[in-house]
Amino acid sequence: MTRSTATGNLARVCKAIANPIRYRILQLLRARYCSVNELVEKLELEQSKVSKHLGILANAGLVRAELEGRRHCYRLNQPQRIGRILDSLGALCRSQHTRSKP
């Protein structure tokens, strides 16, 4: 992998995680795999919006779809690695919030 390819991949992953809805989807999928309909219900969003966000997460290599009967279910692609990333981002946000308090 060339440096520019690695940089492009990193940018795609960071951009995918930076969106609050996609971050929430990752948090939900961290707990367990979910169908699109379950995510629609939990996020209270239209199915088309949830599918769009799942596509972006899949394109970034963060989630994968599996066909379970007639349902498309999603799970984290590399649960331990993505879990560590989410933990680190959560800790960073909490520390930034603590420092910004008077």
C-alpha cells in the first residue's frame, strides 16, 4: 500500500466516524449486530438515511452486511479494533469537555 493510499483510507475512515449518526451506528453495532430495520427504529430515522450511512461505513471498511434470511444485518468489520477506536474517541471527547468547563 502506498502512502497516498493509506492516507486516503485514513481520511475515509475518519470522515465516516466523524458524523454523529454514523458514530451512533458504530456504537449500536458494537453491542450487537442489527438489521437495517432495527437501526431505523433505534435511530428514529428513515430507512433510506440509515442505508446511506451504512453504505458510507461499509465503504470505509468499518461494517459489513450479512444476509440473514431476507434481512440485511450489519456488524462491525473488526470489532476489537473499532472498539478501541471508539473508546479512544470517547475518552478524548470527555477530556476535551472536562477541560472546557470553567
